[in-house]
Amino acid sequence: MSYASPPTPWPPSTRRTACAQDSRTPEAGRLSPLLITHTTAPSNDVPTAFRSPSAAVLRSVRSPTQHRMGGCLTLRPVSPMNRFNSTSTMTSNIVLPSLPNFVEQHITAIFNAKTAEDFDNAFEACFSKHVSVTVNGKHISRDECKKQLQGEKTGETSAEVTFNNIVAVPAGDDQPIGTGVVGVSYKVTVFGRFFVFGARQSSSFTSSLNVVVAQDKSLPEPQSPPHVRGGATDTRRISVLNEVVLHQLNPIRPPTSIPTNSSA
């Protein structure tokens, strides 16, 4: 019996053939259904082992097209997950954080920065170069805002950020997606390095914040690959900040003595 070869054979490392005339042949029985991605065989001569793979994921990747190529079954071993991990599939799902998440993530990054470099990067990624800042009714510069935030972190070890409420109003249809106005209330508990009566010293910042998030035109325009939604670079920044904040030290109560039993 002679077997026809495909018009354009695959390289030897990726080409396997098996007789499809008799599904009981040893060669057909040794081939794994995992290899089925491209099939060329007589339409009624596909071995049973390859006709109905047990796993649904294998059935989803098997090519439905069959071509009459003599009596051979031609297979190309490809990982079944390649279909789902293709570049086009992954890049099409790249999206930027939503408007509320943008504010929450950047506030958290600023207070959780462990080093001066981390703090600088978090601050620059959050605020525009020309941001307008008002804190407790007083207009301050961008540098003053940065120094205040740095002072809140000086000498501290860690911080916990809790968001209570957040309201986001997207910009108009003529504005980029993911921009708009956000109002948020949150509390930050900053823990110090010293212990008093066995408890770590801490302070709290309770804030009500209104910000405007817009595209920063002073930043270079990101170059997004084809079919990528949103791009890999976020050029949004806070351009207006109006905050009411209260800073207070958390009281440390000394331990109370255990009352003695008077009847003892």
C-alpha cells in the first residue's frame, strides 16, 4: 500500500503520519489525541481514537476541515493552549484601570511606598506637572503637596488605606475614555517605628477628596500596537485636587491592671 504525501510537507520535527484505513493499526493506536490540530484524511476513515477526543478543549481546537489525501492521517503537534494564548488574544484584552480604580490605586501606591524612589514614582504617576492643589481651603503648590505627603510618611514603617465611598462621573463623549471627576473619602492609618505600652505608635488621616482626572498632554503620546485597546502606557493624571483632611495621633492607652479577687 502506498501513501500520498501532503503537497507542502511540514518539517520532520512536526510531521507525523499514520495509516487511517484501519483504526486498529498499532501506529494509529500509539498517536495521542492531543496532537490533533490539523487533520487530512478520507472523511470516513479517521480512526475512532481521533474522531471523538474525550476532552472538550481538544474538540474545540480540532480543525473541522478534512481533505482527501490517499490513506494518510497528517498531524502537527501543537499545544492545545496555543489557541488561547495567542498574541492577538492577549493584547486585545489589555485595558487601563477604570476611573475609580485609577484614583484608588494611585492613592494606595503613594502611602505604601517603602523607599524615596518608590514614592517619587508613585507621585509622578498620579499628579500632573501643572496640577492645581487646594488643601483645607488653602491653595498650595505641587511641591508643597509632595512635601506634605512625604512628611506623613517620614520615619513610618507601613500604612493601611481604607476607602469608604467613591463616586465617579465620566467626562463627556468628546473626552478620552477613563477621564472625569472623582469624589472619594478614605482613611489612612500610618504606623510608626516606636512601641508604647507594647502597642505601635500610629496616626490617622481622614480625607474627603475631589479630583479631576484628565489626559496629561505634556506627556508623550503612547504608541499602542495594533488591536490593543487602551495601550500599555497610562497618560492620565490628576489635574485638579481639592481635599479636606484631618490629621490626628491615635491615642495609646496604658494597660490596666487585672483586679484582684478580694475573697482570695
